[in-house]
Amino acid sequence: MNNAPQSPSSSSARVEHARLQQLEQKYTALDAQIAESPVKQALSLLHAMVHEVRREAGPSPAGAGRQGLTIRDIAELYRTAPAMEGPAQNAGLPVGTEAPDFALPDAEGKTVRLSDYRGKPVVLVFYPLDWSPGCSQQLDLYQHDLAEFTRRGAVLLGISVDSIYSHGAWAAVRGITFPLLADFHPKGAVAQSYRVYRDRDGFSERALYVVDADGVIRYSHVSPFLNHVPDIRELLGALDRAASPSPAQVAA
């Protein structure tokens, strides 16, 4: 009997292989519960991509990571993903509206409430789907300039109809560190309350809201087309204006 200890790389590969099998089982169980829709089609496409990565990496745990696609390759798959286009279907909530409160789970399953951040400005980033072309570019941009939001004392929250598992994988691959919240069940309920849910597509518009320290919407933007990434300079300018005293505060 060969009792020689396994190398750390071999042991790590076996653990990774077992984890992938567990995730595959969870995916199969969830897939049967999701009705046919563009969202399900997108998830199926992602599932196929993952299988292709595993196939290219080799049939055994020992061969994983030695050939085929790398993590960076997976992160760049959005460049060849199907285009996400189409004009806006909703106008969103107007400036001056009290922002609807919500409670959504982040990628770790922790519940995040908008009201928890009362006293500081909050940027709500509604985007269609993880892994899609425009969303990858938009959230990368905010991650790159995260210091600009932090310097303004602002909280940045991404929101889409994807599950916490999709958020977790996407954030890890893309290097996103701000919270991504799952408007998954009831599906799109928060997007609906902010009037940015696209009923015919099953996901939200690409929309931005700046909510001031008092919980009032001070900036509202819905991209005219799904593939249009909003101007970050305009967003940062809106944050600066939201930090100034509101008319009610001045009157007081």
C-alpha cells in the first residue's frame, strides 16, 4: 500500500473537485424550480460555460488548472457573451420621492436594509444580470473608483435578480468588494418598488438612485438602453449635491 502523503496541490484539487460536485447538485435542484424565462436562459448559458471550463481543464482533479481556461479567462467571458440590448421600459421613481425601504440578502446571506444606512448617502445600482457584458463593465468601473464613493461617505449597493450564489461567484471572479444584493425572491420585488423592473424580460433596468441621509431620492437615472453605462462623473456630481443640506434642513 502506498501511504505517501499527497502533495498540497493534489489535495487542493480534490477538495475543489468535490466542491464543484456539490455546487452542481445545488444547481440541478434549483433549475427545476425556475420557470422558463430569459433569466433561466442566462443561467443555463452560465452553466454551460462552467462545464466548458471543466472540460478544458481535464477529466481529473489532478489535471484541474493545468490547462484550459484560467480564472482571468472566466472573468473575460462577458466579452463574448450574447449582447444585452433594448430600450428602457420604465422611467423610475422621481427625485424627491422617499426611497422605499427593503431587506435583501448579500452574497454571504446577510440581510441588508436600506434603513440601516440612514445618516449617510446611498447609491443604489440596479443592473440586469451578473455575467452580462454591460454589467461587468459598469460594476468594474465603480470598483475601480470605489475610493471616490468612500471619500464622499457614500454606501454603494448593487442590486439584481440573481441569486446569492451567482453574486458570490461573480464578485469573486470580477474582484467586486461592495455588496451585491439578491432581489431573487419574491423575484424583482425591490426593482418593482423602484419602478425599474422589466416584466417582459424578468430583470431590472440599468438604473441608478442616490438616496440622501434622510432617505430621500436626490438623483434618479434610468439608462435609455440596456447596454448604456451611465456617466460616473454625473453620478459623483449627484452625490456631492446630495451631501449638501436639503431644503427642509435649511428651512429648519
